[in-house]
Amino acid sequence: MKNKKSIIVFSFFLTSLIGLSVPELMANYNFTNSDRKECREEFNLNFIKASEGIKPPKNMANFYCNCVENALITGDTLSTSVNFCVNASYTRFKKWYESLR
């Protein structure tokens, strides 16, 4: 079961990086509704792919994308935002992660 937790944490981090590699999000920090929608879609698709079929909780993509948007707007760098929001999302959904054990 320890491997499953490692896979989930790694997949979450990988999903975060892939979801934010969208050029529009990196090029400007003025998020549009289209950017928000794309972030959530990419997050969910990449999470499922990276975790080999495990679907994230219903609001995880919303929480993560809102976190990144707010962090970037306040002046954080992309890498700092990703790291902070991965940790914040893991803490927020810790019970869900623990239920996978």
C-alpha cells in the first residue's frame, strides 16, 4: 500500500505540472474563463492518466486551479505556485488519499 500512496502523490504532482504547461496560462497571468476550464479539464485528464485510472475527488481540480490562479495573481512564480498548490491540495484532500490505502 505504500507504493499506491507514492503513485498517487507522484501522479498529483505530475498532473499539476502538465496542467500548467499550457502556453496561455504561462504566457499571461490574467486568467480567462477559457483558461479556468482548460486547467480543470487538463488536471482531471492528466490525474487519471498518471494514476492509471484513479479519478480525483469532485472538487480537487477546482481547488487546485483556483489556488494556482490566486498564487500567480499575487506574484508567485509558476514553480512556487505549483509546489504550494500541490501541498495545499494534498492537505485539503488528505482523507481521500488515506482512503486509498
